[in-house]
Amino acid sequence: MFEVLRWLFALTPLLCWALLARTRLVGAAVGVVLAGLAAALPALEHDWIFSRAAVEAHAGYPVAAAAVITAGALAERRLRGPRPTSVHGSRAAGVAVALAAHTVVAALGVAAWSMFLGEPYYPSLAELPLPPGLRIASDSGTSPGCALGGCTRTLALAAPAGQSPAEAAERLRAGLAGRGWTPGPGGCLQYPHGWLLDDRRVQVWISPGEGGVRVDLVGPDLHHQSS
């Protein structure tokens, strides 16, 4: 049921524009843009693409979609003149109400998400910048399950030829520190997972092992992370 509501949220602007469009050229162009905006939401949710502004993208989606639809309606008005006040007029009014409700739902969703913010998460590999030469030999992925307070993704990194695991581990620590990662609890390094609304921080534990470097990439909940 929740998945259906998420898809309905993503597709509402497209459905509204389908009712509103009056020309093939502008209708198709606006439809493509709206489809791109809608596709970005599941892509962010399923980790097909990574962005630290994922929460902000969801919050701003109704505003961006409404702006695109408004621009399309104005472009069609220039091409075909004012919209008739009969059927088209009632459709425009209905679309305006639907878009306003869409924005309210997004605002309420973000407010509820902020109130219950804190769920642990599996970090994306895109959150861990690796120095040249280090490569991922194995990845536990997102299947082991989450313990209380965090989800751990364990990586084995192969050290470059001629470099010991200890040297490779220190090189990785130095590289992350140079990119703004800061010391965290228990000797880990941490970095913001989100942008403005999401205060969680991805954490990484680095240790040399036999023939490589072990990396524990952890996505803690907000209540179990500390400064």
C-alpha cells in the first residue's frame, strides 16, 4: 500500500499535465521533463543514483513539478490563446487543486519524516571516495541486516602492489580526512550523509587485514551517533 502511495506521489504531476496539455510539441516536452523529475525519486530511494540532497529533492519535487507545468501552460497559452472556460477551465481548476494538495502532502511528509528521523541505513558505495589504486575486492552488500543503531556494510579493499595493508589503510584515512571526514566515536571517521534536512552521518572503521584493508561502512540512526 505504501509503495502504491509513493508511486502516486511521483506520478501525480504527470497525470495532471496529461489532463491539461493542449499541444503535441509543448505537451511532449513538458511530459519528458516531468517524467525525468518523477523517475529521480525512485532512483534516489533505491540507490540507483546517490545524492546528499535526496530528502530535499523529495521536498522540492512538487514545487519543481508545479513550476514546469505552469511554464508549459503559459507556453501553450502563447501558442493557442487563453484556455476555454468550459471543460478546459474546469480541468485547469482541478489540476490546480491537485497540485496544491500534492505540495501539502509533501510538506506533511517531510515534517513527519523529520519527527521520526533516525532510522539506520545502508551507506552507498558512492559515499566512500577511494584513493587511486585501492579497489573493492569484496562487498557484503545490504543483505546482512541491521543491528540496533546502525547498518554495516563490510568491504575488503585490495592494496596496490608494493604497498602493505597498513600503508594502504593509512593512505585511505589520510585521503578521507583530506576530503572533510572528521574523527567520530570509537575511532571512526564520519561525514554528513545528507545536506540540510538529514543530520545523519555515515561512519567508517578502517583496519589493515591479511593482504588488504577491512572497511566497515556504517549508517547509524540519529540517536546512536555522537559528535
